[in-house]
Amino acid sequence: DDVIEMSGAVPLRWDADADSVRSLRLIEKTRESDDVISFVFAARDGGDLPPFEAGQHLPIEVVVPRTGEAVRRTYSLSGPPDADQYRISVKREPQGVASRHLHDHVEPGDFIDARKPAGAFVLPGGDGPAVLVSAGIGATPMVSMLHAISMSDAARPVWYIHGARDGRHHALNREVEGLAAGRDNIHVHVAFSQPGPEDSKDRDYDSVGRIDG
């Protein structure tokens, strides 16, 4: 509601400078598993965000109150690349300064600083078969890639193979199931290394053990 001029303030709008720091507003915070929460950000000024390719990451900068210092991290974008928002899904690390701050203190309406999405780890083009393999929080760029494939009209064959400890630590699983539902070209295989008593074979996972060659 107020406008205050600050000489050292970060500009609100994105521009062509890839190194510029810009401000994003958290609009949604969703728990995905026991230790993973998704954060959805929009531009602070409500404008358009630069597009990204499935697999890229978002460099962010948060100020931790305890130290007052800016902490910089990069998190893979886990949402669809055609969305007008950025989503990151962050695992809370017991000793992680940034992840603990995001989980425990950043709430909808708060702001963080970020740079433009970056990274060369992206979904290869073409219609050839794609194999997306991940474990734990490594699912985040793969889910974005799965979004990109599922929103295409092409029948590109894809195998999504993921390993998790158990159902309580299996983030974004329902989202993956939804993307694969009704698509004959998308095949999903989930391996639990330590299934819990509440986990059901076939419903929650396909095999027991870790993913190997």
C-alpha cells in the first residue's frame, strides 16, 4: 500500500539482464511428503515471468533473520514449463540453512529474490524415447519434464522410474500418477527401499529395493 524509495532496493520487474535479481511473491505452499514442500511463486508486480525449459533450476536468494545474511541456493523447477508461475519443491535438510528457512518461515505473501531460470540439464527435443530416472528429491526436474511430455500431443514413449524410501517420503507421486493416467505412452515404475506398513504393493510402489543399472 505504500511506496518507499530505497537506493539499494531490488527492482521489481524482470528485464533482459540474466544476472539481474528480481523479487517473487510466494502464492502457494503445499506439503508434498514428510520432508518436502512445494513453493509456487509469481512475479511481485503481477507481470509475466520469463519462460523456462523443463529440467532447469531457479537460483534464489533468501535472507535468514538469525544471521541477516543472504543465502543463495538453486532449486530445480518442478512445475510445467508452460505455467505463468515458478514452482520449486524443497526437501528440508536437518542442517540446511536455506531449506529450513523456507519450510519454517516463508509463508504465502512473503517475497524472495531470484534470478532467471538457468541450466543446461533440459529435456532433449524430438520424439524419441525418454527415460526419466530419479531418486528422492531428484524427482523435481523429472516431474517438470514429464509435464512437458504430457502436455504435448505427440505420443513420445517415456519411462518414469523413481526410487523413494517409502510412501511418507514419496513426493509428487499423485501428480505423476495423474500425468500418466490415460496415456499409453507414459510408463511409471516406483521402487521403495524400505516400504512402510501402510504402503501397498502395486498401489503405492512396484518393486522393493534401490534403483540400479
